[in-house]
Amino acid sequence: MGDATKRLLQRLIRRTRIQMLKTTLEKWDRLTLAQRQSMVFIQSKSAITEKLLSICEENEWTVKHIAELEMIHVMDNPNQGMWYAFRLMDPEDDAHSVELMQFKEQFKSLLHELVRHVSVKIKKHADEAIWIRIAWGDGFSQPNHLKPTYVVHYLQTPFVFVTSITSKQKPLLSQALTVSTRHQDLKNANLSGRKLTAIRDLLMQQYPQVFPTNFPGHTAENNQMESNPRRVKEQAGLEADRLRMAHKAFGDGMLPELESAVYELETKFNGHANGTMTDREQPFRCVVKFTSTNLLESLRQCASSGIVSTVTPLFSSIPRSGKNYFVITNKSHGSSSKTSNITEPQILDSKD
């Protein structure tokens, strides 16, 4: 057994809970009944690792077999690492008719033409997603199975999700994907996150987008607590307005658990308090990042509770555009003179 095989198996066991490891091994379906019965999962991880290593050596399994085991684990636990969303652009006439076997054969063939040493494994998930594991090498080195790229694609749709890819590998993946899916380009969708399910649901609009037209007024309990009928009426109106604003922006259903949103500002500084900043010809540049365990739900709660007085397009653009990375510049009106321009923020796509 090679060193790469041992290291990959050791890392997988170290990162996996015992009960989950047991389930993954069952799905792997390479162990015989006797080998499965010989596994004692109440032992330490080091003992389990040694047992699996001996079984692998006995069966003469290679790093490709362990990579298959790792792929099963990642498919069952996708909310790990940082995922980036992409969109296939300009489909050809037959893009809607690409079948799985056709895609697999052409994708593998193209990638092997582009990269001398590369290992590709493709599996179809229960939700119809096509999972691809790529271990990259080059003209001189063998594929590095310890740093694989994972790709998730839904056939006959433009949606692609990628994790652990370098700038050098991205053009190679783009070429293999666009040709095998009958498209012309692969574009950054300006959406990323650690939860694959969240960015998938947001980009593909796979969550209940319920926008109600009726909103509850003040509750009976609160009415009893208030002694001033006019104040009760005002409070009820304010509460209904806040709910209407929040649900107009974010809907009334469960929201994808997006964890962050990033805004890159390239805007002129407006204000008379700081003349040095106001007179600058170059735009003011900074990056603002909002984080939460469930950012969209947090923003909706802020709006409905009155913490914020209005939901700006900066936030409502997240669910409506399916993005969480924006570049904000100034949109100019009137004279072309730099000194007389009246500017307002404008949200643009991020730069590739």
C-alpha cells in the first residue's frame, strides 16, 4: 500500500465520527461480511485505522479505492469547506439533451487531454446531482488525492458548484464542463458559502418563496396591556408595516441558511464633515462583510422587529438575485464634470 493511500485513509477516519464512518463503510460495499463483522467501532480511532489499513493491504486496494470511500463521505456531508457557485452560459441547441453517460465519457476524455496526470470519479446522487471528484496532477507529478476538487452539477441546468479549486485549475475545469454540457462559457455566479445546500437552494430558487398579502395586527394580549386606544392603533399599524416590509423583501417561508454577504465599495465619499475625503478624485474603496449562522433570517427579523427602519436593496438583492457578493459603485447623473456630478450607489456584479 502506498503512502498516499495510508494518509488519505488516516485523514478520512480522523475527520469522521464513528457512527458516520460505519454508515460510510456500509455504502462503500467493498468489505466482505466477515470483514465488516471484524470491525469493532467501540475501539479508538487509531485501532480502527490500523484494522482498515490491514484490510486494504490484504485486498491490495489503491488510493483510488480510498478516494471512492472519501467521495461517499463528502456526498453525505456536503456542508464542509467553501463552495463557489458558477453558471454555464450560452447553451447550444442540443444542451438540453445531454445524457449522463455521454457527459461522463466526454468530460473524462477532455480532462485527460488537458492534463496528463489526473484522476476523475463521477457519481450520480439521489437528488439527481452529478458529483465529480478530481485529483489533479501535471506533466511531472501524479494526481494529488489529498487535495481533490469536488464539482456538483445538475444536468440540463446551468448550475455548477465547486469547492477546493485553484486559479490554475479553473480554466481546465471550465473547458471540460462547457464542452461536455454544450455551453460556451462558465461564469462566476457571485455566490459562495460553507453550506452547499444553502447556496444551491438560493441560486436554484429551491425554497418556498411565499409572499403573503395579509399581515396580523396587534394581538389581543397587547391590546389588554395598552390603556390608550389611539396608541394601540398606532402600534398595530407600525407592526403591520414592519411585517409587510420584511416579508416583501424576504418572503414568509424558510430561508436558505446563508452565512455571509460581502459588499465591495468603490464609491465617492459624500459628506461635508471631511473635506479631504470629499475632494478625492479616486473612489473610496473598502469591503464590508455581514455574517450570521442564518443571515437572511437575521435580516428578516431585524426588519420585522423594527431594529432597521427599511430594507435597502443591498439586502433584498440577496434572495432576489441569488448572490451574496456585490460591487457597489456610483451611478452618475447630469453633467459629466467630476465636480458637479450627483451620485447614488449602484449595485453591480462582482469582478471575475
